[in-house]
Amino acid sequence: FAAQRHVLTYMEDAVSQLLENREDISQYGIARFFTEYFNSVRQGTHILFREFSFVQATPHNRASFLRTFWRCFRTVGKNGGKYLLTAQEYHCLLQLLCPDFPMELTQKAARIVLMDDAMDCLMSFSDFLFAFQIQFYYSEFLESVAAIYQDLLAGKNPNTVIVPTSSSGQHRQRQPPNDCNPLEGVEASLFYQCLESLCDRSKYSCPPSALVKEMLSSVQRMTFYGFLMALAKDQGINRALGVLPDKGDLFLDPAMDQEIEKLVAQVSGLSVSGPASSNADTANVPIRNSPRINSPWKPLHHRRKMDAESEGSNEETDSSEN
């Protein structure tokens, strides 16, 4: 159970956080720190502003990141999908939650939507989100699928399952040989046999074999990007993951809407009651002091470093003036 739930990963991270921020934590106590840390893990807020290596370390972390990205930026897709963004712009949104999120993963997700067309094309939020979900959550699985697909195109019958390393989120996908036409695809039944073997033997997350079989049994041939697009659009796979709602409910989040309405009401009330000259400053108060989702102690560490750097810069200024 401990291995399946990656308990050791979280214990090691908690202890690391504890040691890095022991001065701040000493004010509250170790017991309270561990309580808040594991509450944040349970709520899925522990991945906020963390390094990419931690964000992609466990399936729960990946699911939490996907859910947070959806909740934070779902308004981009409202108004009938009026707002369309490029891969670079979606990457900027991802970096607001994870500063070192790799551009390569964003580009791979965009290629699922654009079918390897120009990467500066515009995409709707829903199209990108479901493609990103497949690419990010099943990253290692898709790398192995790319290798199997290439071998099948070259006329080989893969007899071994390629198991990527834990850092495979940053590996490059192998491209089909130039002497084969990837638009023709591969035989769907043979492709499924290879994928079934991969799912049975891989230690990484894979989509349900039954859903993959259903998807491939309806066609005779399948291209690589056609397969990725089918995965991204399949609501059965989306429900099996249990991270995002169905596409029709993608922009509904009553709990978040209530919080936003409360903040708007506070801002409106302060703006009406406060002096006209200070409306702009007063309106910012609720947003600045509003409750934030915990990423338990990492931000404190960053703030302490920033304060130290700030003090150092002041000393340099004072010495230069003298």
C-alpha cells in the first residue's frame, strides 16, 4: 500500500521541507507542520509553485496539477471558446503554477491538437486541456507507444516493451522513418496487441486496455497522432482518470465560482464605502489578503531568500552612497 500510494515520496519531501524551513516551522511546531503538509497532499494543493521534478513525481501529483490548472484558468475557455491561445501562451500559464515546467511537454500536447502543424496556431482551452491531460499523465506510456509505432512502420514486430526512465517527461519522441508514410498508419489490430503487452508489463500509468481495444477495434489502420487525438477525446478515458469533468461541464465549478463571487462582493463593498480618492488602493486589499491555497512551507523559504537578497541590495546601495 505504501509503495502504491508513494508514501515514501511524500515523507521524504515533508522532511526536506521541514529541514529547509526549520526556523519558520519552529514557531508552529512539527506536529502542525506534518498535519498541514499531508492535508495539502490530500487536497491536491501541495504541487503549487513546486519544481517540475516533484510535480511529475507521482500519479497523484500529476492529477493534482491537472486539476489545479483547469480550476485556475478555466475562464480562458468561457464565452463559447472565444479566447484562443498559442502553445507558448499556454506554456506561460503552466509556468505560473510550476516555474520550470518544460516547454517540450507543452509542445507535445499542442501537436496532439494541431496534428504536428505549425506550432504557432491558436487552440481552444478545452482542446489543449484534454490533450495536455493525456500527454502529461501518460507521458512514459506515450513514449513507448511512439517507439512501438515507429517499429511497426518500419516493418518490425516489437517483441520487447520499452520502459522509459522516471525523467522521461523530457525525452524526445522518435520520429517515423522518412521512407515510410506516417499518414497511412499501422494495422490497428497489431498495434493493439503491442499496446496490450505494454500495458500489462509497464510499471507506469497506462490507459485502460479495454478502452484502448474499443478505440482500435473500430478502425483498420491508425496513425500515431490519430491515436493520441482519440485518447484525448475519449470521455471514457477521461472518466477513468477522474481528474477533469466531462467536456460539457468543463467550465462549471460552483465552489470556485462562490469564492470568486465573495471576493467580488468584498471588493464592491469596499469600493462603495471607501473614499473616492482611495478606491483603487482599497479595492486591492481583499485580493492581497484573501486566503491562498497552501503549498505548505516552500513559499516561506522563497520569501526568506528574497528578503535576504533585498537586505543585501540595500547594503550595497548604502555603501555606494557613502
